[in-house]
Amino acid sequence: MRTQVGIVGAGPAGLLLSHLLHLSGIDSVVIDLRSRETIEATIRAGVLEQGTVKLLTEIGAGARLHREGFVHRGFEIRFGGAGHRIDLHGLTGHSIVVYPQHEVLKDLIQVRLETGGDVRFGVRDVAVHDIAGPRPRIAFTEADGVARVLDCDWIAGCDGFHGICRPAIPEAERTEFHRIYPFCWFGILCEAPPSSDELIYAAHERGFALISTRSPTVQRMYFQCAPDERAADWSEDRIWAELQARVAVDGMRLHEGRIFQRGVIAMRSFVCEPLRHGRLLLAGDAAHVVPPTGAKGLNLAAADVFVLARALAAQYAAGDSTLIDNYSATALRRVWRAQHFSWWMTSMLHRFDGATAFDRRRQLAELDLMTGTPDGAKLLAENYAGLPFG
Ligand code: FAD
Ligand code: DHB
């Protein structure tokens, strides 16, 4: 088998890249370990930046997102017993859309298959070979057991944090930057009406909480928990008591309802540099991970592949390698800005064990500065709504 760009991973990065390349007349094959059903059912991100929405719309994958997604023109930061609205639209001219990642994936898979895309689910034994030379290869076994070798011009490693592409780069040729946070998020989906028109990020003495939404009847909520917490150990009453306590303000209670999905989510910051080794190009979570507080992970994956597709298109159309040679540096600049924002939101909003009374007062002063001054709020809003792509 042969293709121009072999793409490992059918997450947001891999599928979006494949379609962007198709629109530039470049062939690709996408392979993924997981089945289409699993990919389309895994609950993850919820917030799309305006740049991601624009890109999905331009490539023809935005119709359902515009019909079913919720446009939010602001969000709330809650601390000290009061809410503080960040007027995203007023401060930046942009909004965000709450539309779950698995719905984005359904739309991308559909558009890719409708346009003749080659996406192979449920493969196994994936390995990349000769990535430093001009003819890299991907070896894998099809879902039906047939062993394949895919010859490529380029390999895109879009296989997430636990994938095989990044480790295929010799250790001496990459540098990895890590931060593990001393807490996790406990995430739930519940059957209830929305408790708020906009997302609420709450910084409480008991720890962080986030109130998001999915539909008029399903809500998504998270709260900071210990790293060794087991989701199954919590009764529904205990979960609601914790959420109610953390978002409490005068006269406001969350609407409660049956909790039908729960899980504990690790919090890490991670970057691997550079994003290219020979003919292997990394994008999305394969190359970097952010803690979810800034809602940046999926959006960063989209921004990476926007830059990467443009670079590959210039290479194929005009033999111009300038953009592909600059891919890593161009993408990493935005990656590090998002890393900073995600770390900053995380440190501003969470409770850190061992924090002193001074640390807590300082944290409240920072929240006051960012929500209570026009310059602070604008900086927060610009980063949350999302930096330009490219
Ligand atoms: P992934 O989505 O991880 O996709 C990688 C794919 O590669 C997977 O389908 C996997 O099966 C496949 N794969 C792995 N190994 C192999 C292999 N060896 N061979 C073939 N295929 C392989 N981001 C936001 O922007 N906004 C949010 O609000 C947000 N909230 C989040 C909430 C939670 C609870 C979590 C967990 C994450 C959240 N994120 C958010 C982050 C976001 O989900 C990720 O950043 C995003 O999925 C990254 O996309 P990706 O395509 O790079 O990687
Ligand atoms: C959601 C997830 C996030 O990480 C975030 O910052 C905002 C919303 C969500 O799942 O809706």
C-alpha cells in the first residue's frame, strides 16, 4: 500500500488533518486502534474556540455544530461567594461554542467517508519505520487480521499522549517537558436542566468546580479531587453535596439529577520538542498535553494540523519546504502560549494542599485583578476565546 501522508490516530488531529489534506488534493490513510463506535462514544472535551469553529465550518464539517452547539458569549468565574462574568464577546468580539468532542468526531468521520477518505478503525500492532529517511513506512494489522505495510512520503503522529509515534523518535533527538498536578478532576454527566446560561469556573476553599452543559437535559460538571480518588467510591449524594458547596452563592443551587457517567481525569502539562523528526510530524496530544482548565486540548490539536496541512500543501504544490521546515517552531509558539494559559488558569483556580493563608490571599487578589480590571479581563478573554490559528 502507498499514500502520500500516513496518519496514525483518528482523533480530532488525525481526522481534521486528513480532510484538510484532501481539500488540497493530497492523499492520506488514517489508521486507529479503536473502533468507530468507541471513538464516537468517548466523552472528552466540550469547548470549541472560535478558530476551531471557523475551521470546521470552512471545511464542511460545521453544519450540525451550528444547529446543535451552544454559543456562549461569556463565562463566569466564581470566588469569594460571588460570580464575576467575563464578557468574551464584548472584550474580544468572539464567542465559544459548547459542542462535545465526540460529536465533532462523528461529523469529521462522516465528512471524511463521504469524500472518499480512507479511515481504518480497529487496527492493531502499529509500528512506524524508517522515519528519518525519505520513505517512511507504517506497519499494522487490519481489523480482519491482514498484515499491511503502508509506504508514505510523510507520517503524521496524531496518536495522542499514549501513542507510539513520539517514542519512535530517538530519545537523544527530543526534549520532553512535564508537570504533573497534585490533584485530578472528577467529571460527571447528569440528567438535569442547565443550572446556568454560561459556564461557571468556581475557585472555592474546598477546591475547584466547573459547571458546563451538553443539552437542555444533560449537564457536564467537574470538581477537583485527590489524585488517588476512585469515582466508584462516591455516592450521588456526596457528589451533589460537594458540587453544591463549591459553587454556592446567595440563592443559587444546582439542579440535581441522575448521574449516568463518571470518571477521574488526570491533570498534566506536557510538551515534546521538536514536533518533527525526519519525515515524522507530531500533532495534538501526541506532542503536548494541557490540563483541561483552559479548555485548550482539542483546540490546540486543530491549530497544529491547520499549520501542518498548509505546510504540506506548500511542499506538494510548489516544492516549497519553508513552511514544513518551520512547522515545529510555528506550532510550538502557540502551544507554549496555551501551555502558559492552561497552567495559569489551573494555578489560579485550584486549591493546593499545603498552601498557606498568604498563598490563598494572593490567589484571591489575582482573581480580583483578572476579573475586576478591564485589562485583566481582556487578557483572560483573549486567551480563553483562543489565539489566531497559524
Ligand atoms: P486523541 O483524541 O487522544 O486521539 C488519538 C487517537 O489515536 C485515538 O483515537 C487513539 O485511539 C489513537 N491511537 C493511539 N495509539 C495508537 C496507535 N498505536 N495506533 C493507531 N492509533 C492510535 N480540550 C479542549 O479543547 N476543550 C475542552 O473542553 C477539553 N476538555 C477535556 C475534558 C476531558 C475530560 C479530557 C480528558 C480532555 C479534554 N480536552 C479538552 C482535551 C482533548 O480531549 C484532547 O486534547 C484531544 O482529544 C486531542 O486530540 P488528538 O487527536 O491529538 O488526540
Ligand atoms: C468542558 C471541559 C473543560 O475542560 C472546560 O474547561 C470547559 C468545559 C466540558 O467538558 O464541557
